[in-house]
Amino acid sequence: MNANAFWHFLTLQLFKERSKHLSVIVISAMILFLLSSVLFISSSIRFSLEETLKVQPDFVVSRVQGGISVPTPMIWEDELIDIYGVSNVIQRVYGRYFFKAKERSFLIVGVDFLEEQSHENLQKLIAKTDIKAFLNGSKMLVGEGVKTYLDAHFYKDDYNFLTPEGTFEKVNIFKTLPFQSNLIANDMMVMPIDLARKILGYSEEEVSDITFNVPNPDEWDMMTDKVSALHYDLQVVNKKDVQKSYENLYNYKGGLFLILFLVVLSTFTLILYQRYSMVYSSERRNIGLLRALGWSINDVLKFKFTETLVIVFASYILGVFFAYVYVFVLGAPLLKEVFLGGQNLQNTLTFVPVLDFSVLTSIFLIYALPFIAAVLIPVWRVSVTEPKEAML
Amino acid sequence: MNEVLLSNQIIVFLLSESTLFILLLVAFVVSLKVLVKWDFESFMPFQFALERQAYLVSTIILFVFVMKFILVVYFIFSIDALSLLLPGAMCGAGVIKANVYGSYLLVLKLSILFLLTLWFYIHYYDMRTKNHQWFKHKSWLFSLIFVFIVLELGLDFSYFSNIDTHLPVSCCSALFGQLEGANPLPFGLSVSLLLVLFYLLYILVILSLKSGYTLLYILTNILFVYIAYYAVVYFFGTYVYQLPTHKCPFCMLQAEYAYVGYLLWASLFMGTYIGLSDAISTLWLGKTDPKSKNIVVWLLSLFVLLCTAYVAVYYLRNGVLL
């Protein structure tokens, strides 16, 4: 058969029966839209977290007693510096500061601004900040979410922290942190380390944890062993562990959704099976005519299959396209909250567009395979119609 | 809770395999009925009904045939993505060796693809005869494929549900690299002998294919795949990675190496599948497709050229060999 005539006939047929196909395409596109949005959000967040993680320090050392984190003695820093292959050893002081009445919290991060930082973004930020002006008096850098929250509560230029000793500590807002780091820095307040100690109630010789970098990644496993052998109550976490736990968290969210989605998918498949059985039985006459005109069973099968494939691809492209617009252009209103959790400060985050082979193939497989499988038997049933039978 | 089973790709993969299995089960039941009752000389309405049902079986298998190829690529891709979750794994090699099922599963998948290609050839010839001359041949072949696919589905589930994410696995350099002086190559070959054998076998494959010594061709092509695997892992791979100690068949499937592994392995295996299927149908059915032979020559030459190009480009850039 001439390929052009075949395609011409196919388009004519599709156009003539458009009302039959349109409903299937709309429903499929809706289901695909939901599925793709969730997978897009999940992969975009994973991508952002990985990007954030890339600039984090490689190792974090803290003191854990009986499974509970306690302040880490500052003296450990000197022991770490002595290990060959370790660089950028930095002490950190951080913790959450709660507004008891509102059940909201800020993450306070104390930074020694005069030392080199192991966190690359912090290093860049400090390079841009006018340190002399910043260290002159109590000042802090705040995240976007913190700034909005404080503005709404009339703390436009400064905030009065209540220290554990019961005294007030007035700190001026120096600048807002850059917008790109919102996933992590939204509720962050960055301030000089001594000030953070005072607000969080640490003594002069204590820090929250100590970070360091090991430039050679092949040494990471060995370094983990070596450092954890220093003290019995020392806990060391490296970047790979953190990456793994993030991966698990988002696999969990996406996986749970997919498993629930299977229910929708199986219902959809059953409906498709029913519908196509009905639609095709009304088409028996047409098929009989084609067969009487000299089409073989294979020709009819090929024709019906191509028709199905056109529908599958049309709805796939539509569904994925709308999901792309919804997630990456509109910023996924409503659905975003499921993934980010909106209990604390309101986060204004935009998703970085990520389209990878794995997500697109996953969507295609989970949708197209059951679709075609459901349609296959009805297609066969109508294709083998005998011309004589159909004319009766 | 097994974290591996929550990974999105694994869920999609297992779901797809199961859907295909249900379809194949339908096809298998119908096919058995048709096979037992088949009598082409009969003019009873029952025989015509059987002939119509045979169309269902072949339609399902053709659909599965296409999907299985996509799914193998997807499987390897998911395995690679899992390497992040397993301590110690840096690519698919460690994940495949995470439990005993992995390597069998991979070999089984590759064999099923070959059998499906062979089925496709017999089906192609069968559809062009007026009396469905090879119907029984292809149905028996399908029954064999179905047994393998049952096994494969079982292995799929046991493999993925038995990956322990807390147990460290070996990375590829431990599996293929440092063997403390032991020679990993078959028949006690050295790397230079391996290379000589690789190119000689390639020439022999092309010659035997062109001159029509089918049996010789089958033997040399099987041997060629075997030798080519070792040649890529222990010699050509090191040029892909540009590191003399990096010996791994899986790392080249990653983005760092521009996914060249997919092209490399696909050209080798597709070439072999097509060539062997054509050769077996020549011996079995007495039918040959001259176009297939050209495709085989193209694919295998692409594979050899690609391997050689990595070495050549490295030499031209650096003036030394690894």
C-alpha cells in the first residue's frame, strides 16, 4: 500500500471520528498532566538540592551523646587541622530561634567572617559583603522569608532577640540573602559567631559542629573512619550520606504517589478497554468494507495501531507540555505545598526547569504501555472482522 | 521498607514488566490452543477462527518485542541511577552485583532479546508464505521465550526486593580492576593477544558472513562477542575513561562519557542479534535476507571503528598510548 495514501486516509479517518478520540485524548492528557507535574516537581527539587549540596562543606563533625546532639568542644578543631589532607576546618554555631507565640522559627547561623569558609556560597557572599560595615555593631543577613515575616511584624530594620539568660539583644538587619538560595536559606539569619553564641546560649568554648573539606574524594571513606576514631562521642557525616538521605526522601514522596497513582491507572486502563470495545464494535461495518475492498488483516491492524499511536503521542505531548507550563512557568500553585511543606515561613521558590531522559521515559512507559495494552485486544477483535459478517 | 522499591524508575520498570507479562500470558494461552489444534489443510470454521487468533498472538509479541528493547535500556539506566543509593557503588556494575540474581537477570534479558529477534525473523518469513509454513516453528519458539520471560519476571522481583541498601557493594574497580596479579582474560590471553584476536575475529566474521559459511559465521560471531566484551572492558574502556586503571563495562553508560556505552553495546549486540537470527533462519528455514547481512556489517564495523577511534584520538592528542 502506498504510504502517502495510508497516511492521508488515516488523517481523514481521525478527523471524521474526532469526537470519539477527543474525549480519550482529554482524559489521558489530564492524567498525564497530574503525573508529569508531580514528577517534574520532584526531579526539579532533587536537582536544586544537589546543586545546593555541591557547595556545602564535605564533612560535618559534631558531638553526640546517647543519640542526642550536644555542643561540640572547640578544641576538636585543632585535632582536625593536624590530620593530613584536611582543609578549611571551620567551626559553626547555629540553631533555631522560636517565636513561641506564632510557632514560627528562624535558623540562626553564626559565621566567623574573618576566616576562610568551607561553604562556597557563603565564601562568595562574604566576598561581596562590606565586612567592615557589617562587623561594626550587631548586624545580620537574613533570608527572603525572614525579611517578609519581620516586615509584616513591624521589625523593619532590627530585631530584639531574647537570650537564654533573659536579656534582650538588639540586632540590625544588614542585607537580604540572594534569592537563588531560597530552598535552604529562606528562613536563615546569618550573623557573627559570637553574637550567635550569645543568642543560642553556647559558652565561649563551644560550637554546634565543625566542618571541613577533603579535596580528594577517594580519601573520603578513609577520612570518615579516621575522624570517627578520634573520640567515642564524635559523629562525622559526609556529603554523600546527606545526598543519599535526600535521594531517599524524594524517592519516598514520589514513590508513594506513584503507588497510589497505580489505582488511577488501572481504573483508566479498564475504562479504555471498555470504551474501545464499544467504539470498535460500532466500527465493524467500516472495517468490513475495507476488508471487502481488499485490505488484509495486517493492513487493518497496522491502520488501527497507527491510529492508537497517534492518540497516545498526541495526549503525551499535550499532557507533558501543560505540566511543564504549570510547574516551570506558573510555579506549580497548590501542588508545591505537598512537596515543600508550608508550615514555617512562606517560601517563594521557583523551580529550576529540569527535563531529563529518565523522567520523560518514566512518564511515557507508565502511561503508554498500559494504554496500548488495554487497546490491543479490542483492536485485534475488530481487525479480524470478516467482510461478509460485517455486512449482515 | 526497602528503599529501592520506592525509587520511581524501579516502580515504573516493574509495573511495565508486569503489564507486558499479563499480555504475554494471554498470548501464551491462545498460542497453546492454536498450536495444538492447528491444521492448515482443514476447512472447518474452527480452523479459520484459529487463524484469526494467531493474529492476536503475533500482534502481542510484536508489541512486546518493541517494548522489551526500550525496557532493557531503561533497566540499565535505572540500575545506574540506583548506584547513588548503594554504599560503595559508583556505577551499574556494583548494583548488578548487589545480590546473586543481578548478573543472571542481565544475561537472561539479553538472551530474551535475541530470541525475540529470531522470532521476528521467522514471523517475517512465515507471513510471506501462503500456507503459514513455519507457524509451528514460531509458536514453539514463542513457548520457549515465554518460559524465559516467566523466569525473568521472577528474577526482576527477587533482584529488586533483595537489594540491601545498607550493605556495601564493590565498585567497578574492585570487580574488574585490581585482581592482585591474576589474569582476568579468558584462555590465558595477554592484552596484546586479545587485541590481535579481536581484529582477526572481526575480519573472520565479515568474511564468513559475506561468503556464506553460515555455521562458521555463527561460531565466530559468538566468539567475537565474547572477546569483544573483554577487549572493551580491559583495553578500549581505559581509553574511553582515559585512565589505565579504570576497567568497567558500565561507567561508560554515564553522562560523563556522553552515554557512549549505549551506542557501543547497542551496535555490538544488535549486530549480533540480527546476524545470528538471519544465520539461524538460513539453516532452519532455508531463507536468507541479504539486507540483514549489510546491516550486520554496518553495525559491527561501527562498533569496531568506535572502539578504535577512542584509541586513535587519544594517541593523536597525547602522542602516547596508555
